[in-house]
Amino acid sequence: MRSTAEYVEGLSPWPQDGFGLDRILALLDELGNPQRAYPSVHVVGTNGKGTTTRTVEETLAREGLLPAGYYSPHVTG
């Protein structure tokens, strides 16, 4: 007899394989890894992306770099 947890896990529509980064890394390799052409910071998440991007941008600017952030306009106002 299966446990409740095993039953719930068995309901998942997602395949056991195929959700790693192998396929996208192979594609990027075929394209010559264009993501490595310039240094960047990729900010992701649910909350605080705009503020984090602005903070990173200001920190890099204070170090003499010329950063550019892409975020919602209200963050700079």
C-alpha cells in the first residue's frame, strides 16, 4: 500500500527528467555563449527587483563603472 505522500507525488504532471539546465547550456554553447560577451548582473525574484537593481547600479557607479539598469521608471523618481 502506498503512503499518502507517495500518492500525491504520483499525481505530478511533470516528467522526472528534463528540467535541468543541460538543454539550455547546450543551446548557448552552440550559439557561442553570447551571454559571456559582456559582464552583467541578472536580478530575479518576486519582490525587490527594482530596488536591488538600482542599488547594484549605484554601487557600480561609485566604483567608477558605467552601469545601466533596466527597471520600472518609478524606482528612479
